[in-house]
Amino acid sequence: MPPSPPVPHTLAAVGLSLGYDSRRIIDDLDLELPSGRITVIVGANASGKSTLLRGLARLLRPESGVVLLDGDDLFGLPGKRVATVVGLLPQHPVAPAGISVSDLVGRGRHPHQGWFGRWSGTDDAVVSAALAATDTLELSARRLEDLSGGQRQRVWIAMALAQDTDILLLDEPTTFLDVAHQLEVLDLLHERNRGEGTTIAMVLHDLNLAARYADHLVVLREGRILAQGDPRDVLTAAVVLDAFGLSARIIDDPVSGTPLIVPIGRFHDNHPRIS
């Protein structure tokens, strides 16, 4: 008989509260990332999106509640085990001065190396594939600081891919990217999800791209989940108004059939509306 497929990893928050300097940002939040699917987290500025992602990645210790990886308290697990399962691209990643693109992307392989940190042919192949997938292979010998903002962002995404984890958390992965590269990156993450079953959770600002790429959409408001589920069920005019203070019409995206948010604004409210 063929071997059974591996059981997918699970990542969940239960009663999670997070904050900084006695200021609570996330308050008593429950969330389970659907395994093998793409979750997109949206919300107004200061709604807690990045804070939630930091908590899920074990970068921020809960004030109360717990984050569970495969049912175990994330903070009670060995760091290396977590790093081989959960990968993270933070909102503002920092790299040592003078580091080359290939060295930075190679750092994504550290959790997978043994006690002696020996580099293998597998590491070479994974790094090369990550560079090729993000169209940064020709940049591999250049210093990160010499690249444009968009190029640097694609290199950071390559490093996240090189981690080769079953769960991947990305905070605004399309930052600094033009529209064409935004779509390329999101298509790449979609392919990674569908081809390898990688569980992906990411923060996006663009509601229409969030609706197009999310299997599961989470809308935050003031540190709590306002709505979650299929984008077609979640993105209503009422939810958009409540979460963002934005009056909008919701129509079908003519390309994907997913919800398309059309902002109204003060100076266009008297124009004929789309039925």
C-alpha cells in the first residue's frame, strides 16, 4: 500500500490577548488557520493585524490565552522545531549590513541544518528555486542594500520560501511592489499553496486582492475578529463600513468572480449606482 499522506500541521489561537507596554492590541481572540488553505487578514490601520501575526509566529508572548501548534503550546516547544514548521516574513525585516542576496536567502535554510550547520545540495537547490521563483536569481551576488525597495521585497520573499515550512506567515508581502509584481508574488504563493499544501496566512492592505486570493478572510476591528469566512460571505457593504469607515458598493470581480469593493467617496455618491 502507498504511504499515507502526512497529517497537516495546525496553528490556532485560543483566547489570545497580545499587547505592548501594558497597552492591549489583540483582545481574547480565537482563530484557527484552515490547514492547507490561504488565510488573508485585513483591517484598518492599528486594528492589530501585524500584532496578531507576531503572536502566531512566537515573536510576541501572550498576555493571556495560548497559541497552539499541533495542539501544543507554541511557547513550550523547542525553537528549532517551531522554525522548521512555521516560517515568517515580518513587516519590517532587518538584515546585516553588506549581506549579499544569496547569503540572505540562504539564511532561510538554517533551521533545516544539523547540529554542525553543514550546507547540502538540497539547500543549494531550495535557495536556487526560491531565487528563480521570485525573479531574483540574477541579483544573487549583489548586496541587499544596493537594491530597490521592490527588489529587496522580492528577495525577502525568496528567503521566506527558502525556509520551506509547512506554515508560512507573511506581513504585507506586496509592500514596495508595483502592480505587476504584486500579482506575481500572490500567484506564486497561490501556486505554493495549491501545489505543496502550504498553509499560508498573510496580511494585505488591498481588499480586492485579499478577496481574490483568500480561501479564508479574517477582518479585524480594534483587536477583535469582526467577521471571518469565505470572502463572498464576509465582504459586505456593512462589514466594509464597520471595519474601515468606508462606504462602498460590492460587485463581482469580472476576472475572478470574487467580491470587488468599489469605494463611493463624498464626491461621487450622487452618481448613478451599479445595480
